[in-house]
Amino acid sequence: MSCWNGAMRPPGQKKEHNLIMNNGLIYGQRNNMNWNDGRGQLNFHGSPPFVQANRNASVGNMRWFNFVINKGLDCSRGQNKGSLQEIGVSKRRDGRLELDNWSHFAAACGNAKLCNSFSLAFKCNSLAEARGYIYLIAKDQHGFRFLQRLFDEGTPEDLEIIFKEIIDHVVELMMNPFGNYLMQKLLEVCNEEQRMQILLMATEEPGQLVRISLNTHGTRVVQKLIETLKTRQHISLVISALEPGFLSLIKDLNGNHVVQRCLQCLCSEDNKFIFVAAAKYCVDIATHQHGCCVLQRCISHSSGEYREKLVEQISTNGLLLAQDAYGNYVVQFILELKIPSATSTLISQFEGHYVHLSSHKFSSHVVEKCLLVLNGESRSKIIQELLSTTHFERLLQDPHANYVVQTALRVSEGSLHNSLVESIESHKALSRNSPYSKRILSHKLLKK
């Protein structure tokens, strides 16, 4: 039996259904797809009943044919033997309900109750009409907006009605493309008791809140949840649920925003679990695309012993991190803070390695940052180490080191600057043809 899996049209958009009679059997054609396999039966997307066309239908007058629903609905007799649950409608959770298609066939069957139940998202004007189907409506792009308006314009009693119908489905709605917006709105307007019920559902299973946070849609709801936390009990519940998955969160495209929202909205003591874990997994986090950004936020939002521990761990691993594609940004961030102990630790690791670091794609940025933010004495040591290398001309011709030399020209002064200019001039003939030496050899940079 062939299945019709046509895409759902936007509400209100109609399309003619062509009916073809062949040997007494009715075929339906839509978008060049047959609804019928030649035996008078149809199988709609999901688990709806089979529909058999009445063989007595007149070819010349197709409007008066009758559909017979074998499982649960006998429209030709006006009987309803089944329920929405029996045909698998209320339990469907995979993808959107094709409301306007169902409404069309329900109307053809003459079953107004079934028709109305699937068109509420588009046609209902009050909460009373939507009762019993709110969970389904919440997952529709038009339906969730209807419910959101009720939050703004309705009464506390309306909110309670909606809440009772969706509370058992909040985890699914949090990760639904449309339901997540309804959940965000609900978190803004619900009372503390209702928020606790939502929290209990979201943390019912170990790791469940983390999985929601990693979801493209769920992360928005969890961030809104964190923003609206007010009681100590609620905060403790969220922290306990997120803490075991910290490393997964901080390194995830969606999850890292949940960690950042904690840093923004919770106090330093509540964020203790973040600071401790960040220090423990410092290198792993700093060398990750998303983790390196969050690690910098951790330093900015921490204080006291938590901040000291974080800075210490990063500084201790400075030489390794400076050469990493993401870790170098964290090292530069520490240098900009100009914390004496951290700066001293970094310099002690870099000394003797400045030539190598300058020729490396990522660490060359760190050397430039050192030249810009360190005091005169430390800056002079870096330039002198560069000048003392056996093959200084290689730095002028290197695709990365040439930028370090340019920075050195800009920040150096006095005799040190003159020594640098003389060294560059002495290798002018060798470096003239190098594409990376052109800016160094320009008159503007050498004149000072």
C-alpha cells in the first residue's frame, strides 16, 4: 500500500484534489502522488485508519461519495466507535501534525468533532475551544502563538489550564522547534510552584537537563530557566543537574551558552562548580573552540581564590597554550590583565623560545601581545633575543615572524630601535624579494 507523505501546506492554502474513478474505485491525486493503491484504501502519514471509497459513487457527481473508516469511525452511519487516542493522534510525537489535511478528510467524513480537533490551532478563538488539545497545539507554529497570547491577555485561571495540559510534556516541548518558545514564555509568567514542577520534570532523569541544554531549541529554554530562578531550592536543583555534565556543556555549540548564562545570572558562590571544574580541566577547555571563550568569561566573572586558581593554572601551561589555535587567545587574555604573578610565570616560560614562538602561526600573536603590554625592560629582552638569533633574516622573510618584527619596530625606542633598524638594513639585499619583507623594508616603518 502506498503512503502519502506530502509536505503540509501553510494554513489557509487550498489545493484541488483530483478524484479519478477506475473500475468503481476512487483514486486521489495530489502533487502527482496516488493516495490509493487500486483497492480503495488509503494510508495517511502516521497511524490513522484506513479509508475505503464507496464503490457506488457516481463518476459524474463525485461530491456525494462516502468514506468508510474501518477502524474507529463509521462516517456513513454517523457513528464514532473510536477516539483520538485509538487512532494514534494524541500520542504522536514525531514531527508536526498535518492539521489542515486531517481537517479536510474529517470534514469529508462528516465528523465535526474530529475536524475541529485538528483545526483548533488555526480557528479557535478561545481557550475553551482548545481544551483537550493544548499539547498538540503547542507544537504548531500558529498554535503556540495563540497560546502565548493567552499568557499575555488571559487570566491566572487560563494559565493554570494550559499548564496542566502541558506539564507532562515539558521536556519534549523544550526541544520542539515551536514548543520551546511557549516554554520560554511560560517560565516568564509562571509562579514558583509551577516553576518547581517544571524543574522536577526537566531533572527527573539523570543527565536530562544537560541533554536539553545541548539541544538547539532546548538551550534557549534552559537559559530562560536560569534567568528566572529566584529561590535557593530552585538554584540548587539546577546546579546539581548541570554539574555532572559541565565538560560536555562548556565544549558544546549550544551548551556553552547555558554555562555563560549561569555566570551572568548566578552569584559567585553558586558558580563555584564552574570555577572549580574550569581550573581542573583548564588545558582541555582552553584548547577547544567554544571552551576557550567560556574560560575567559570564567576569569572575568570569578573573584578571590577562584580567580587566582584559574589564572595560575593557565599561566602554568602558558607555553603549551600559546602554540594552540584556541589556547593562544586565553594566554593573550591573561597578559592583558597584567597580573604580576601571572605575567612573571608566562615570561619565565617564554624566555629562550621567542624566536620559535615568533615563527609559529598562533604563538606569534602571543609574542606581539607581549611586546605591546609588557613593561620596557621585558619588552627589550624580547627584542634583544630576536636580534641575537643566528639567522635574523629568516624572521624578516617568515610569514608569521615578520609581523612580530613590525610590532617590535613600532614599540621599540632609542638605541634598541636603532639596533633593530640596522639589523634589518643589513639584510635588505637578501630580503628584498621576499613578499613578507616588503612592509618591514618600507621607509615609514624604518624611520624613527
